[in-house]
Amino acid sequence: MNDDIVYDFDRVVDRHGTCATKFEEMDAKFGCHDLLPFWIADMDFEACPCIIEALRDRLNHAVLGYTTPPPDFWESICSWLMRRHGWSVDHEEITYLPGLKKGLGLCINFFTRPGDGIVIQPPVYHSFRSVIEGNGRRVVTNPLKLDDNGHYSMDFDGLSEVIRRERPPMMIVCNPHNPIGLQWDADTLRHLVNICRDNGVLLVSDEIYGDMMLADNRHIPTASVSPEAAEITITLGAPSKTFNIPGVVSAWTVVKSARLREPFFNWLSANEFNTPAIASMVATRAAYDGAGPWLDQVLAYLQGNVERAAQFFASELPDLTLFRPQASFAVWLDFRKLALPQPELVNLLIGRGRLALSDGCSFGAEGEGFMRMNVGVPRSILDRGLDRLRSAVAPSATTVHAFDTIPFVKMHGLGNDFVYVDCMHRPLDDFPRLAVEMSRRHTGVGADGIIAILPSDKADCRMRIFNADGSEAQMCGNGIRCVAKYIYDNNIVRKPLLTVETLSGLKTVEVHAGLDGLTDTVTVDMGLPHTKPAEVPVNFNGDSMVEAPVQVGDHTVSVTAVSMGNPHGVVFVDDFDGDIVASLGAQLENHPIWPEKANIEFVRVDSPSSLSMRAWERGAGETMACGTGACAAAAAAVMTGRAKWPITVRLIGGNLHIDTDPATGHILMTGPAVTVYTGTYYPSR
């Protein structure tokens, strides 16, 4: 391998479409698909070319039959351990494992029995717990101690006590320790070994990060610290983290003690657990034989990322603490000064920061108030993540930044189309500007406005409606049906009866699902129509404004004022000929009689149970439908003796069924809600 090659770790590699776990499992794990991923423990750097070339060369031979690892396969691992760590391992002391976590499971199943206790030291790699419990054993915890100076250490008194009490046959030590990135010193390891030896406890040492030492730190294999350690330790390691090839599953175990090794290796061999697949064998040998210079450059780059992150925290986030790792590509972050419960901390980072970090509590209860962040990424991605982190936790960081993207859903109710933004876990600001920008038909998404779906402490969710001109509306009948569809179909709240908080009060909606289980139509309890002038509001002297003459230019128009949570002016017409909607709509919307402007409905009575309607909405102009307008039109038609309940209101976009609840008198509106498409919006700078 050419040691003079300089590798480019600044290059951003698009991993979408490669079944990358960090993207494929994001929705299931975080409930969002558009986060910056800093969670799963692999790096975003291209693997060393010598590994890729070795795999390609092997695949040039088209026969993929049974294979046996040659002697130089074992030599490649043993030689690496000596060159890198000064640890002498003979060929017979090492064998292959089908992955490190699988190796833990194999050790547990061979050396312990169901019901046995196994000691771990949280906060620690979450799979220790899951593999122990998943194999019918008991987790016995000996938590690490964290002093006032921010230093972690082993609690030896606690370990002796828990071993005396629980009598576990096995302990798993993480060396270097994940998630803290701490390399245990030789004295600590010797003390640990002595306690385990004196109590007959087998020590399994997970050393997967042993090759990833930063800042001139040196890895100390647990089994190397004393003859006693070699007699009781099973060491697990792998090239997967080191060379960023976890998708090529390969690991190994070193067992110095013949007493432990011979029965264990025989069992592995009998079950062919220690038979490497072709790709594993080829990639492992190529990595250990040729990728050392690549790794040296990776570690230097990672150290630079750690320093960059540490300086950022010191200058921008002084109330938070970053633990500088001695090994690995992850940093352990202390958020405890924010005094947030862990779910709120996680939601803050997801919702406001749009970040996917590893939850500290996944490493044990001792991780509460902490998060783990993978910095094995190009520096430009790290900088974006740090900026988002600052935006999430800084008190003034409540606005959308220029580099942020906004996922949205385009939906419509009878053609009354809005851009819906899910803010259940992502607070956004400056909605009026976004509404104007996103609603433009040719340079934006194109809509009658945007509707934000937000959390509520009074209802299942809250909606805010912003018209295309940036003005905020109190209520939208077509919009609320789409909100109900969104939260129901996306399992945010999976029940047929929902409540939605609006500026005009709480609204109850009923979802009617189709055969596919998704929302087909929605019935909304729109409440009572209001006609008192102060409640509409409208400037009118009298108890109600019913077919009152209003002068508009050269025309006198009869207008009925109704509030359905927002102001409406209903105008009954014989037909829609000419330019009546466009010419009179804008003038009536902005007429001085309306203190807050108004929606204007032009209504033709087709029969006592059927109306046709054209809607001119304030802030949006003519729209294909208006749910609150249809309710106002129906109420006005009944009020003036033109119609009787129930009423079908025909709009350009389709029909709405309007009726009343005989018990309450509330108007009930039933109509469809349709999802058109989803997308990602890039706000202008």
C-alpha cells in the first residue's frame, strides 16, 4: 500500500439508497425522517481503497464456493495486534466470530446458564443489556462513578458487594468504554481482574474500539495486564469500527487460557460459528495488512473533529459539557444543567434541532441527562450538527435557520389546498413569512396558505392557519379535516374522535376511515353560528345583520353576517354570471364594515336542501372551497327561510354535507380530506 496517499475525509458521501441503517431506521426510532443522523456507530467515510479493491478482485472469480481461511488470515490479525498494541497472540489463541455482538451472545450461551447474573458497568453499550436479557440471563449492574470534576471510574467496592450478593459467573467490561470513550489504565484493569479472579468470575472484554485511540493514547488489552488477566479473560475485537466496514460482518476472539479456549473453540467449530464468509475473510485480511496508514489519517481527522466540537461547546454552549474521548468516534455530552427530563431533552433535540443523537438513557439509567454524538462525519456535516445543537438549546434559538429544510405535506379539502407543517416535535417561527413564501403558485409550493400542526395541552393537537398573504385565520373547516386526517393516518393520535385546538376554540372531529384504514371523510363539530355584530365582528347597529344593504361602488349588495369562528359575509345571488366573485369579493372583503376583514360567500339556492357557492377568502382570494363559509352559507339560508337542514353545499372543489346536532344545535360539517404529496421545502435566505 502506498503510504503517501492522502485520503479525503471532507468528501460528503450520499448514503441514501444503500440500505444505510442510519436512514432506514430513522423514522421508526425517532418518528422523523429528515433529521441529521449522529446516532448509529458507523462513520461516513469511504472505506480504505485497498479493502474495496481486495473485495473486487475476489469477486472477479465467479465461483463462490466453500472456503477455508489460509494461515496468513490469522497472521494478519496477530501481526496487527503486535504492531498496534504490543500484544503477542499465537495463532491457536484466536478464532473468527460472526460479529462482536453475536460473539457476546455466544460467550453468554456457552459459559453461563439461564437465570445467571452477568455484571455490566452502566452507562455502557446498550446491547450488553439486550443480549444478556435476550438470552434469559439477568443483568447485574455495577455503575461507574462520576465525580464532581467530571471523571468516571470503576466502583470496586460496589463491584465486590454486588458479586458477593448476586454470585454472577460472568462480567462484561467495555475497554475502551462506550459511550464515554475512556481507555482504562493498567492499574484499574488489574484491580478489576483480581476481584473477578478471587470470586470465580469470567471476564469478557469488549475491545472493538481498541484500535481507535485518539490523541496519542495507547490501548491496553485487558488480558495483557497480568498473567491472572490472561487466565480469566475472553477478548472480543473486530475490524468493523476501525476500518468502517460493519456491513462486512467480521470479528474475532482471543482466549489465552487453554482451560477456557479449548472447549469454547471446539464448540464454536462444531457449530461452524467460527467459519468466516468470503467477504469477511477478504476484507479483514486486506484491512489489517494494508489499511494502517488510512487509519492513522482517520484518527487524526477524528481528533480534529473532537477538538472542533470541544471548542464549539466551550465558546457557544458553556453550560453543557463535552467529554473528550480517548478512543472511538463518539463524544459523550452532558446536558444536565438544562434540568430537563430525558424525554423533553430528546424531543428538544429532535424537534428544534432536527438532530438524531443516541439517547443517554439507552446506555442505562445513569445516562439520564446525557446524549452520545457520533463525530465520524465530514467536518461540514459536523458544523451543521453543532449549529443545530446550538439552535436547539440556546434560549433565543427559536427561528428556522437558512440552512434548515422544512418537511411538509400538501393536502386539500375540496380543492382548498394548504401546505401542512408538522410542528409536533419541531417548533418553527415566522409563519407569516413562510406562508407568503411557500404559498406562491409559481415560485413556492403553491397553496391557499400554510397550516401548522402543533402540540396542545388542551386537545389532541393545535392548528394555526396562515393565509397566502401571511395573515392568520381563526378557523378553517377544510383545513381542520386535513389536520384530522394527518394526525390519524400518521398514528399521532389513532382514535376516531379527536379534538383540535384552534383560535376559535376547541373543535371535535370524527374520522371516517375507508377500507384501507386511512381517513376517507371527516365530520367536524363547527359549533354554533354567531350573528351578534360584536361576535362576528361587523360594524352594524342592531341585533344581527341579515340581508342588510351594503354600498360597494355603484352597487348595493344585501349581506348577511355570520361567524363560524371567523367572519363571513353571505351574499345570495341568482347566478354567478360575469365577474361578480372577483369584482365584488375583494371589495367586500376589505369593506370598512369588517374590523378584521371577512370571507365572502356568493350563494345560489338550488333547492331547500341544496346550495351552490363560490368562496372569496380573506387573504387568499377565490378558493375552490371554504368549509366555514359553507357552514355560514347554510346557516344564513336557514335563517332567511331559503333552506332547511340538512343541506348539501356544492362548491367548485366538490360537495360538503352540512347538518345540525339536534341536541346542541351545533353545525356538523362532513367532507373529504385528501393528501396530495409530501416534500421538503428549502426556505430562502
